[in-house]
Amino acid sequence: MVFFSCDKCAETLKKSKVDTHARRCGCDSVSCVDCSVSFWGDDYKQHTSCVTEAERYEKTLYKGPRKNDTKGRKLTPQESWTEIIHASLTTSPPAIAPYLKDLSSFDNVPRKEKAFRNFATNSLKLRGANGNTIITSIWNHLNSTREERQEKTSSEGTEKESVTDQQDKDNKKQDPTEFSSRIEDPKVDNVREDIVPIKTKKIAKAMKKALKKTPSKQMQLKELRKLVKKKLELDNKTLKKIDLKQAVTQAITDDKSITTEGKIVKLVL
């Protein structure tokens, strides 16, 4: 929460109390307690965020935002709602603009309609039929701004997903009968980046060997993949999880002696 100091009497004030104090004290400006910037008239209402105490006192020792700081982390629902109220000022109809301006000075405005109406009635002194009509207009405008922001966020997320999907498709354009693996040299601490193709025939052979050892000649697909992975590791070859899934699926498709029923893999003799 941002606090201000009266430039005339030096009294410390909450943001919501500045106007009341200014009428009583007659001051022309207030200063932010954290950043010491002076604000004239109603300019203080636009000051919604400021330097943290860590930034102010640690100065060069400051190492960036911590877990509970607003900057550098996802906003809480209440913080997002406060931002929506400030954003709605730029598109508000003239009839409700003064009320939205007063509302923007609060950081505890309810997000639910029923609680919002009670808050607006008391804080903005909007009572009676006329007051109820104004509150409805304010709520509809805020709700519209919130929906626009949600749609924008959703469209940005969809675009990001489409880019990721395209990248996945590009990655899958490799030869379906060969899958890259990395060889670990026991004489060297680090993993060598040598790329060796693993044929699906080798995958199929490992699968059939594992299925033959079971009494019913069948096994859960997940368990079978684990056994194939262990077999490859014994041969000093490893596959990424996604490549292993592709390799096993391709081997089942290519080898007629291996069939599937749901998530069960069976060996046909």
C-alpha cells in the first residue's frame, strides 16, 4: 500500500484519506513516503506502485524482487482488479469518470458485484435509486474492461500455443525409423554429443524379448516402455521420453507380431 506525507503539516496519510485531509488542512501537494516524489492536486491518484523498502534502503545491495514483491511475479487477483480499475479510467463515459477516479484511490475494492455495490454505496456515497443506477453503470464498465483484458490474455496464450505446436511439428519431421540418442563414455565425465540412429527394428526386438518373458505374452504399454528404456541404457544408449514413445509406437506399427488393445501390448506367436 502506498502512503503519502502532507507537504504542509507532515501528517502521514493513506491514499484513500488524502482528499479528506486536503480539504481540512488546505495543503496543495503530498509526497510519497517511499520515493519522496511530490504530487500536486489529484496527481497522487495515478501513483499506484512505488519502490520497495528493500530498493530504498539496500540501494546497490538490492538483488531484485523477492517472493512477495509485486514486480517480477504474477499479480494476485486483487492486484489485477486494481489495475483494471485504473485502466478503465481511459475509456470511461464522462458520467461515471469522477466516481471511477475516486474509486481508483482505493486498493481494497471488492471484486464480487454484491460486495462491490455495498462498498460503492458507502465509499462513494451513492445512495437511493439514482445512486444505484450509477453503481450499475460503474460495475458494467469495470466488468467490460475485465472481460476485454481476459480475451486479450486468452488470445495471446492461443498464439503462444500455436507457435509451440508448430515447433513440435517441425521436430517430428525427422525420419520415423530412426531416433537420436546420446552415448555416455564411461571414461569421460561429461556426456558426449555423438548422435547415433536407433532403428525401430532394435526397439521391436527388445519389446518382443520382454513380452516373451511374461506368462500371458502381454504387458501394459507404460511398463513395456520402461523395460525398453533399461535395455537401451545397458547398451549405452538413451532416448528422450518423447522420442522413446514415438519409437515404441512406430515399432508396434511396423512389426505385425506385436499388437495393442487399448493400453495393453500383446505378442502374436
